[in-house]
Amino acid sequence: MKVTNIQEVKDWLEEEIAENKPVIDGDTTAEVGTADIIFGRNELAQSLLDLINHSETEKRKQSYLNRKE
């Protein structure tokens, strides 16, 4: 997977979260031995997405504050 911008990474993370949602929510069961993998991948994807979003928010705040100076 060649990534050309951060939005592609965010899109992939969101897809990963969406694909895992039925297992995470308990709407479906995972194959034997894969539940921990699914939960781990989901936790990592959510954490990375949160980190990227937080970083983008902080950059926007800093950019706004720099313009006011």
C-alpha cells in the first residue's frame, strides 16, 4: 500500500475499525483464535486515528494562534 497523504491513512484506519465493529460490538463471533487479534487491531487503529486527529487539531490551533500574533 503506497500512502501519498495522511487522509489515506485515516481512511484505512476507519475501514479497519468498521470491519471489526461487528465482532467488537458482539453482533457476530470471530473464528476460534482470532478474537484477540481483532480486538488488538481495532484498539491500535482507534488509537492511531485518535492520535492523528489530536495532532491535526493541535496544528490547527497553533496555526490560528500564529495568525493572531
